[in-house]
Amino acid sequence: MVVDKIGASLAVKEGRFILRVREGRKWSVIADAAPTELDTIIIATDKASVTASALTLAAKHGIDVVLMTWEGPIARLLPASYGSITWLWLEQLKQREDPVRRAELASAFVEGKVRNQAYVIRLYRKVVEAGGRRAPRLRRIYDELLHHARNVRNVKDWREAAQEEAAAARKYWEGVAEIIPKELGFERRLKRWSLPEGEEPDPFNSALNIGYAALAKEVWRALFAAGLNPYVGYLHERRPGRMSLVYDLMEEFRPVVVDKPLIKLARRNPAKLKQLNSKDEEKRKQAAKEIWKTVVTTLRDTQPPLKNAIMTQARKLAKAIRDKAPYYPYTVRH
């Protein structure tokens, strides 16, 4: 359930969630759901109200309540019992301070990401070649990505793992630029903080930002369910308020959950992405919803569901930390 309309009100009536909006002098019900029908409630505007009874009902039934913008998660409802697994958090911290163990876990996240990036390049190289174009550059990039994936197994420090990830990323995005329509103006991956003040990213970069926000929400949830502390990571440096472990576990899923479906959307309907840079606020909002829906549908409808794979990997990571054992990332066969 998404609460994104200005003035909307989420309440409870007879044990069901009721989402209403005011139309003139009357209230209209736009959603009505039993707790068993929901797994997530997303509050995507600060101009809506949510009653305490709605939050209580969600907490009792384990429904994930997340406050978000299109740029990423802000906060979530956390059960009071969550603090009971602090022993696992302590183990996370101990292993983070062990340089050998940190390098081992960091390299696993990077290897999973780079192998899945290679899968995406290989998949769309075949699409390009099936359309009658030769793609020697994509073939070269595929081989280089596999080379980086093998190299990262031998790093001695988490920083070396990060360097391999960065080098592979430059080649990967070079390949993506070959695959999507030139009219989108995509040349390389741009982070929000790397843009000059006042400058907007190209439409495909904007779409990636939205897609990664949707993925971050799902990974954050899985880590909570597995009892892990989302702020103690291994590949990403710890900073105040930064969900380092969320970004760690996201890495292996970025190419398959976000990049792959958005490349497909960009090739089929570039005009939809271009609306993200429209001067019309409503068009921008509708385009953002479409991007969000594309990623959420990928998470839910891929067989087997990638949503389940994220939860499985979070539990595998928790077990690896508890047992001080190797962690094996999620990778797509290719």
C-alpha cells in the first residue's frame, strides 16, 4: 500500500486498513485491505496522516512501514523486540575490525556484483547482435568484467576490493552506454553528490537512482529480518547515519534487480524515462512511479522471486557472520 496523495489519511476500521482522501467536503476510500493482504506500507509524502491504530496494527502483523521519498528510505517502524539480537551486532563489529575477515566479506560482495554485471552485458550483447549489429566492444567488456571478478578473490584489503569494484564499474557503464538509446544522453554513472550544484542528471541516471531506492528498501528489510545491524558494513566505509551493510548487500543485486529491467525499459520506451526531466511536476511524478513499479515488479514476479533471493542472502550473511564462515554472493549463471 502506497500513501502518496496529499491530505491522505490511513486509519483502521474493524481490523482493516482504510486509506482515504478528501474530495471536496467528502472523504473517499481509495484502498481497503486486511493485514494479511499487505507486507509493506510505504508513506511517500509528508502531507498525509497515519493513525496510531494503523501503526499498531501493522506492528502486530509484521507489516513493514517505511517512510520514503523517490530518492530513498528515510525511516521505518521497528519492533521493540529487535534489540534482543545485539550479540550478532557485536560479532559484526568484531569481524569488521579484523582486516582479513573484512577483506574476505568485501571481496564477496564485489565478486557477486561484477559477475552479475557481466551477465547483464552478455545478455544485451546477444540482443544487440540479434538485431544485426556487431558488438565487439561489449564482448571485450564482458571478458574484462570476468577478469575483475577473478582478481577480487585475491585482494588483501577491503580497499583493494573497492578499487576492483570501481574499475569494473567504469567498464560496465561504458557497456551500458553502448546498449541504451543515445537520445537519453547517458555517458557514465553519476552519483548525486558528484553533480555540480543545480545540474540535473540525465534521465537514465535519474531512473537508476529511483530503482536503487526501491532496492535499498527491500535489502534494508531483509537485513532487519535476519537480525543484522544495517549500519555495520564491510565494503562501504562507516559514516554517521550511513546504512553501510545495506549498500554492501545491494551490490550483488543492483545489476539484476535494477539495471537489467531499466535497460529494457530504456530501449523500449525512452520517452518514459525522458519524462523524469520534464518541467511538468505531474509528468515527473508519474514517470518516477513507473520506474518504481518496474523494479518492484521485477522483485516480485521474477521466477524464483528476487525478493526471496534477497531475504535468503541476508540470512546466509547472518549465518556466515555467526559461524565465521565464508559468504557466497548471489550470482546469475551465464
